[in-house]
Amino acid sequence: MFTGIDEVDWASLRHAHGSAEDVPAWLRQLASCDAAERHSALDGMYGAVHHQGNVYDSTLACVPFLCSIAVREAVPDRGCIVELLVRLGSESGDARAREAVGAHAEVFVSLLPDPDPGVRRAAAGAVVRFVHGPARVLELLRRRIPVERDERVRLALTEALGLFARRHPAHTAAVDLLTAQSAPPHDPGQRLAALGQLALVAPERLPADLVPTAVRLLRDRSARLDRSPHRTRPDSLVGRIRRLRPSDEEGARLLRTLHTALGDRTADRTALLDGQLRSPDPVDRCNAVCMAAGLFRGWRGDHAGPVALIGAQLGTDQDRLRDVAVSALAELFALAAPAADDLHALVTARPDLWTRRWERGAATLGAPLKALCRTGDPRALPALSHLLSGPMPPAGLGYEIAHLGPAAAPLASALRHRLGRIPLDSPDAGTRAAPLLAALRAVGDPDAAPEVLRLLSGSPAGHGPRGTVTGPAIETLDALGATARAVPALRALLDSRHAAAAAGALWSVDGDACVVLPVLLRELAEGEPAGRAQAARQLGRLGPAARSALPELGRAARSGPVRLRLSAACALWHVGQDPEPVLPVLRAAWSRHPRGRAVVARCLAAMGPAAGPLRDLVAAELADPRRLMAREGGYGGHAVPEDEALLGACREVLEAL
């Protein structure tokens, strides 16, 4: 099994953490009879030899020995070895790794009838990925499917057949096999798997009653499963990762495949979720919540029905289901309103969930209370008031209070008190003050000006931990309508890196363009990119009073970073009211800077009928069923509210037109 392993100069090879001299020991431990040794070795392989999907020279050197281990029936947990080989050869995208694993493709053929179901399950997809000759691969799958008795392996074979059909569309016999497996007498799980694969490769073969059929099959499958607790996973990196997986991983994958294949058929996906979320099996409902979260993040539409059904899961005694449901609702912000009653009931019944404690670091706001705040529901106020009055409020509490807006006015006094207690010489003054300032801005509490001025006068205007409070403090004074008492402090900042923000706040106080205009022109011409963009935005606030800035704004709109051009173009409109130099910049920014589309849309709404030539952009955005962040290939914690804000701004444009 390890012939030649000592002849490899492992010390000269590398992995993610340096020399690969520890790799031979890991390889030997993978074949150990001791489970702890095997799992520790697998941790080493994933944590160093295949770290984050990377391939090193030591990775390639391991492949022959991994294959030798995989074919030894006496070795336990060989399915993990085959999974590792598949990941090495297919998921890394490295041609060398694919070639190295592909050179041992016959190993996977020999493992299709292996006595270990875990090995057979992993080998099914490996055969499709690495064995040459489509006709031979299809025949191997065709012969294996009818003799396989393990349900999980049958699902893997069906998924392998779908993978084959996607890779070799000319071999229509694979689609015929999938169609046959989607009907009786095959078991519910296999039929559900076949429907998912058909939806990916041959949607025309799907039954007309796809959604009710899928829901029925899901329930039939769940009724046949053993839901008794499984053995505890080992305390290793791989074990911890597996504990994070759904308890019914196969069921989750079956439904994820079907949802993915349905794509923008959101009505069908919503109906499917409705059936899943009403299942008598809590595991099915838990998987449904995860599917729903993906739908909400990726696709626009009326999600009120599924959201309400997710809210209904909060009363369960199943901790995992409740936690997954709360997490999904917290991502929705205002769209979670149909579940607000259920969130409020949970917050009321479980004060122990108001905060979340961590081994290291400060406590944070608990997910149920956070989700209730983000809906804007004032019923969160009693719990928030209790936390604010405690000795150590959760970190970042003010950011969540801000979602309540003016409804959080009863908390204003406590917020001011907390702000006034922050030591000015503390290195974390900015970190502690920023959330409180955000809440006070949202509340609109003018009585907070003295506490904000205290921070401003006690913080340096430059860089560094303490200097981070200056920007939020200026923003808060501006939002609250800075009083005359703030003028000296703001004037003192006109030569700092916060000059543009301070000038804008001064304009809010007395509207004296003679004071702020020279500062903003200087910052627009000479500042750093972020400062120049802020100066442009502040000039836009001055409106016609900033007409002398039109030439400099025009230059900024024609050159520089796209964010600067966008800010300058919007300012050009607010100052000069001439659409000709503005519209081309806005159209270019729409395509080149998608995350700035809400800014573009708000400017177009302000332009009214003059924005008519860009109506096509707004109409196309409103007609697109996919969320902007999903189209860009990424998600963030605020993806849904940011997309909803974009849609709202686009509707305002059409109303203005």
C-alpha cells in the first residue's frame, strides 16, 4: 500500500504550511485502525495538502498512495479517501491534479461494486468525471443502477447519471434512464433525484404536476427514513464541518438541485417551498428554510407566504429548525414583516435569547431580537431598553436600534447616556460610539448634540483608533441639524481629512456658501478619491449656490474613478439642472458600477422628466427577476435590503417620469 513512499523526497515538497515532510505520516494514519488517527490525518490533508482547494507538488505526490489506500477493503472510512481524490481532481480546477487523478481512473471502476456503501457512493461521480469513453461510462452506470440496494448509493448513481447527461448531451440514453427512474416502481428518493436531474438537463421531460409530485415524493421519502440520532461526529476539523451539514444531507441536496434547476420559475419554487414548509417532518422543514433563504437572496418577488411559514417554525422545540428560521428572517430586514408576530412571541418567551455569548469578545444581540428590530417593529423596544440599561450592552446594539427609526425615540435618553459615558481617551472610543451615533441619527434626537460635540472635541481629526469617531460624529451633527454651538468645532475641522463632511454640516447650520464653497472646491480638486467623491456630494447639496463649482464638477464627471464620476454627475444636476453632461455619465455608471445603481436611480428620480432618455435602464431593472447581488455572483449580509432599496428608487423614477 505504501511501496515507494519513503523514496519520495517529501522534505523538498511543499504544502500550504511549508515543508511536506509530515505528509507520509498522514498517509499512513489514513489507513490506521484508530478512528482518531484517521480523522486527524484527514484534517491534515484538507488543512495543508489540499488547503482551500489549492494544489501543491505534495498534493500530486499523494495521489498514487491515496488510490492504494482506497482499494484496500480492510481500511475503514475509505469513502472519505475517494471523496478527497474527487475533490483533488475536479474541484481545484488544476489541470495537473485532474491528470494525476485521471491516470488512476480504473481504481474508481473497481470500486463501483465495493462492499462499503460509502465507497460506492463516492465512486459513482468519480467514474463520470475521470473514466474515458462516454459509452463505457454510461454502460457502467446502467449495469450498476438495478443491482444497487443502498438508497444513498442509488441517489449518488442518479446524480452521476445527471452529471453524465450534462457532460455528454448527445447520449440521449442517459435522459431516458433518468425519465424511467422518475416514475414508479422506483423509491421516492430516487424518483425525486431523477426529477431534479431532469429539470437540469431535459425540463421538457418533467411531469406537468411537478410541484405536487415532488412534495408527495418528499413526504413519502421522509416517512421511510430513520430519524433516530446518529452517532457523534469526531472532534476534528472534518467532523466539525460535517456537523454543520444538514442532518438529512441527501434530502437537502435533492431539493437544492430541483430549486437550482427551476431557476427563475419563482412561482413553482414558492409553491414547492409551501409544500416543504408544511411537511410534518421537522427535518424537511429545516431543509426548506435553507432553500427559502437562497430564494430570497437570489430572486425578487412576493415572498410573504413563505416568510409567514418560516415564522411559524419559531414555536418549535427543535433548536436547529428554530435557529435556521431566525437566521433566514434576519437577512430579510423589512421583508420579514409577515413573521413579526412570531418573532415577537419568541423574543417575549425567551429572554435568554436576547443576547448571544461568545467564548471570546463581547456579547452580541441575539438573532431573534435582531430580526425583530430589522422589521422595524416597535415591539422590540422593551427588550432593547432592558439591554441598554444593563452593565454591558451587546456590541453593535445601536446599529440594530437604527432600523426602528423614529419609533425608537423612547430609547433616546438611554442612548445619549451611553454615548456620554464613553471615555474620550479610550482606544476603542470610535468602535463604541459609532453604533450609538447611528441609532441617534435614525431617531433624529436633537437633544443629543451636546454628547456628540463632546466626542468631536475630544477626538483627534487624523487617522488612528480614536480618530475614527470624528466622521460619524460630524455625520450625526449634520443629520440632527447642527446648532450654532457646533460651528467652532466644525470650523476647526475644515483643514482636516474630514473637511468635506465638516463643510456640509456647516452648510446645514447657516447656509453660508462663502465659508464652505472654497473648502469643497479644494477637496474636490486635491483630495483623496473618497474625499473628492464626498466633496462632490456636498456640493450637490448646495444646489445653485455652488454654480462656480460647475467646471470642476464637469472635469470630475469626465475622469477619475467611477464612484467619483457618479457623485460629480449627480452634483452637476443638482447645481446646474442641465441633463446633457449628466445622462451619459449616469448611463455608463449603471453598467460599470452596478452597486451604485441606487444612487443613479435616486438622481434620476430627482431629475423628473429630464431623466426620460434613461427610462430603459430603470424599466429593465424592474423587469429582472434576479436580485442585483445574485447577478454579480455574491451575497452580503445586506443584499436583500440593498436590492429592495434599488427597486424602490427605480419605482420613484417611473413615478417622476
